[in-house]
Amino acid sequence: MKKIQKSMFLAAGISLMLSGCSIVEKQIVFDVNAAKGHTVFSINDTKCNIKEANIYLCNYRNLYGEEYGVDLWECSQQRSDLESYIKDVTIDELVRVYCMDIIAENKKIALSEDEKSKVDSAADEYYKSLTEDEIDYMGVGKADIKNAYKNYAVAQKLYTSLTQGVNTEVSDDDARVVHLEQIYVTNSDTAAAVAQKLGANENFGTLANSYNEAASIDVYTARGQLPEEVEDVAFNMNDNEISQMITTDNGYYFIKCVSKLDQEKTDENKTDILVQREQQQFNSDYDEFMESARFDLNKNLWDDVSIADQTGIQTDSFFAVYDKYFNE
């Protein structure tokens, strides 16, 4: 799917099912009979209205509905799956926002006057960008857009508050990404044959094409991604160095170090490590709330929602407008 702007939540993978969803690796089970009327879902006594869900739904429809210039909605075989996926993402993200807003309220975290002003400006700009068809489908007024931005901003403020103090120093060595070529085999006789040929200075790449049983020959790896025996060797090699046979519980490895430091991928990994540190610190408060929260889904209402055939819905700037006022 086409990537949208990174959410500040950076949660674990989405896994929604008919009666539940996974938020930061927590299985959330909905009471599908409790929420009624225009409420899509409720968490404890806090309710999410269908209007706010429609804002997310319409934007995700267009952010996820195109890939490399191809309109995925025109592929009839994918339409149903794509619609289900986008509806799942919508509920997942909104549940996350609402959980965080409740935690923020409990911690007395609220928007400043300056932040409220930014919410007003963002809501005004986004509402003016909508067509009559989009406003009619969502059923929204400017006040509904403002409320959606307020909820989103409070959630971001909570995340920032809970992740303060995280160590932002990540060294090149901690984040180092090594570029390797590998030959992996499972049979000891085959491994012995490869070792003999490498000992006779046969070309590593040629042997890899003939013998490698792994999914790929070319590998970029950070610490913790390879078997420990292989990692110990890989992170102590120099460029163009070829290892001896490395024996693991699952097979035999031969590796060639193409580059002992890929700087671009190392820099990217630094960002990933920092995100992981923030997530771990954030999860402490979040998980405690999730253990006791009650979740109710208006399944009948949500099942009746359809976005696949709404060709007049083109809006996709809700999150971009938010970033313009809060993150630039």
C-alpha cells in the first residue's frame, strides 16, 4: 500500500478482526451490541461519532487507494479487500487516538491556547478544501473537523509527554548496518563442498548462485537480525573479507562482507532504534490503561458503511494539513 505520513503513534502491526483489533500488540475485544445510534465505538464512557470516522475513512480511501500511479479502486478483484482494509485501519487508528485522549485527560494533559489556535486554523483550512459531495458524505461541519483535529493533537501531545527523557543518542556502532553476501545451506556435505571450493579461491558470487538456499544472496543486516554465531563474525569483518564456514543450529553460513558500514541504512536504523525506545517508554502507561478499558463497537452501523464506490470523494489532506500547523 502507498505510504501515508508517519503517525506519531508508530504502533505495532495492525490486525483487526470481526470482533476485535490489535493495538500495540494488545488484543482488543469489542462488545458488538453495546454502542448504538451514531456512535461507531465507545471506550469506557467516551464515544466516537460516525462523522469523525468518516473523516479518517475518506482520507485513507485516497491515501491508500493509489500505488505507483495506479488507481487500486479500478481493480474489481481488489475492491472488497481494499475497502475492508481501509475500514480496519480507520477503526484501529481512531481507537488508538481515543485511548490516548482518555489517558491524557486522566493525566490532566490538555492543549495550550496556542495549540487550540492551531487546531482552529487547521480545521478552517481543511474544511475549505472539501467539496459539497465530500461534506455531504461525511456529514460534517467545521466543528466536527475541529473536534477531530483536537483529538489528534491531544493524542500527539500525550505521546510527546510520555516519551520525554528517552535517550536520543544512538552511536554508529549500535545502529551499524552491514552489507553482506551470503551462502546458506542446510546439508553438511554441501557445506563441506562449498568450503572446499572457497578454499580453492572460486568466486563467491558464482558459488552463491549455485548453492545458496536462503531467499536472497544480498543482505543488509543490523544487530539482532542474524543468528548469533553469524552476527559475531559479520560485525568483525572488513570489506571484501570472506568468512570460514559458520555452523548454526539451523544450517551452515558463508558470508562475504561487501561493506562493514552502510552509512545511509545505518542512519535510517538510528531512527528506528529511537522509535523503539520511545515506544517502550510509552507502552508502560498505555498498556496499563488497555488492561482495564471497555470497548464497544456498533457493528451494524460500521458494516453498513461503504467507501468503495464513492468516486467523488477525493480528499486526502487531513493529516498533511495537521502537519503543516503542528509539525513543520
